Amino acid sequence: RMCIDFTDLNKACPKDSYPLPNIDCLVDNASGYELLSFMDAYSGYNQIRMHPANEDKTAFIADQATYCYKVMPFGLKNAGATYQRLMDKVLADQLGRNVEAYVDDMVVKSTSVSQNFANLQESFDTLARYQLKLNPAKCSFGVQAGKFLGFLLTHRGIEANPGKCSAIINMRSPTTVKEVQQLAGRMASLSRFLSKLAMFKEERSLLMNREGIRSIRLNHDIHLKNPISYKWLFKRKLNSDGTVAKHKSRLVARGFTQQYGLNFQETFSPVAKITTLRLLLSLAASQYWHLAQLDVNNAFLNGNLKEEIFMQIPQGYNHNIVSTTLTPLVCKLNKSIYGLKQASRSWITKFNTTLLSYGYKQSKFDYSLFTIGNINFLTKLYPSVI
């Protein structure tokens, strides 16, 4: 995309005071619908013709000649307001009812499939009437979730944009004032999803001076991590006669405090289909195959975490460093312990990768079924049962 430097022209032009829609209101109005269709104009500004008397004002010098724009170019300070005025006039009958538009970004909202078709047809007819074109590569129709104005819209409501969350998660600890400002700006973009953001205000103010930066360099980190809590679970295993066979304890993370996009991404993990299991058992019975059932010990602890997750120090953990320091310590989890939202997926990813490295082939019809050779089958009945 070519963009001309219109600095001098923008200084000479009066400001168009046409207001742009409030982003928070648009996002709130577009959330909570079952089906959404996101549409983006094809070089939206270039679809508006320049007034013939003003074409020469957009002149620019090229290698061989001087040219001017016949359509509204990018870089003009009033281009956004001009395009928004056009959208408000073109979509006047639909705005707020089944369409929300911010400049060249549009979202069609529907509660059912039939309504989605009707709303899209109405929108297409309106855009065609005014000869406005869409960019198919940036459009998605009839989806349940999508990004709009920096937010993730779903049928559940408004959620944090995973891209913005990843930018904060993958950002190294700031060591300069500029990096602290970058961190503050990224956190401000997610302010509506961070209920305790005000708690960081005082610490950020401290970090904006030289002493704060010096403290970061000495400690190699800042305390902006939000550790999740834990719980000890105790259970008694009984024999058939009621006597105690053993006492069992397990440390479980309180994964319900995790936030999507911040400390977990995907959670889906497939398990065996009952039809696959029945087919394998019938084949094994008719062919007299040998069957073996395996139960993996502490299966989830074998999964490696991709996200950076911190947990509070478990009660009863006695270590010299805990008693000699005044700074509250946390645990950094490298393995997926029970209770984490991504624990099952992390373990199954590890399990699948290991089997594939040993030559097993994963079925395309049931992802929990693996084969090697012609007669050996392996299937996961449950996350830890094989």
C-alpha cells in the first residue's frame, strides 16, 4: 500500500468534526449473538471519489511525472471521518439493528442461521446499491467468534484478544522506562478484563523512576505475576472389607481462577469414541487377540506447559529461602498438574508426540486410535487409561 506524506496538506485543511462511534458501545452491542459475520471493505478509502476541484491538492512527485489522486487516498486526516459519514448514510437502516460499523470494519449479528442469511442478503444488497466492494480475504461469515476492534466477540460475550494477551505474556521483564511504558500501554488495552489493574498503579509509578529501574536490574524481575492458588486433596482407599488400604494425597491447582488468553489457550483434548472401542473389542474377541489395559501413574505430570504459570507456595513447604527472605515466593510450574485448564491437553500432546516418534500412526477418523504394523492397536479410553 502506497501512502503519501500529506503533512503540509493536513495542516492547511480544517478538521472534520464528524464523530466516530464509541468503540466500547459498538463492541457491547455486537457481543452475545450466536452467529457473527465480519466484513472488511476492499481498500475502503479508495472507493470514495475525490471532488474534481480538489484532486490537484493530492499531487505527488514520482520518478517520471507528477500524479494526483482521483479517489480519497490514505494519509488524509479527515479520511476516517469521511468514510464513517458514508457508512452511517449507507447503512442507516441497519445500524444498531443487525449491523455495527466502525469506519471500514463491519459486523453483522444474528441469533440464528436463517436470520444470518437474511441479514447478510440485506447488507449485500445495500453495499451493491452503492457500489461498495468487500475484501473476501478479510471477511468471515456465519462464525461464532471473531476479532472486532481489538476484542474477541463470542456468543458468551466479550473476551480478551489472545494476540494482545500473548504480547504481554511473551514480553520480557522491562528494564527501562520506555519498556515499562510499553507494558503499561499493553495492560491498559486489556483494562476491562483485569479487575485488579488498579493494584499495579502504585508499582508502575515506582518503576517509572531511576530507583525502580535499578530495583528491576538487581532483582531481574518485577512483581506483576498473578499466581493461582492451590488445594490439597486427601482420600482414603478402602479394601473390600472396609479396612483402609492406603491414604492418598494430591496437590491440585485451582484452575477456575485462570483467564483465557492470559495463562491458558486451548483446552480441547479428544478421547476415544465408544463406537471405536466396541469395534476393537469385537475384533479382539473374534480373532482371539491379546488385550492389555494400562493406567498411567500421575498422567498429567508428564505434560509440559507452554504457558508461563505461577502458583502459590504450598503450605508445609519448608525451605531455607522461604524463611530468610521478606519477598513472597511463588512456584513456576513446568509440568501440568491436576486442576489446570490445559492439563489434559498438555498430557495428551505429550502422549501423542511420543507415540508418533516410535512409529505409531494416528487414525484420521478417531484421533485417540493409534496403529503400528498390521495387528497392533492402541487407543486411549480416558486421559490416563490405555
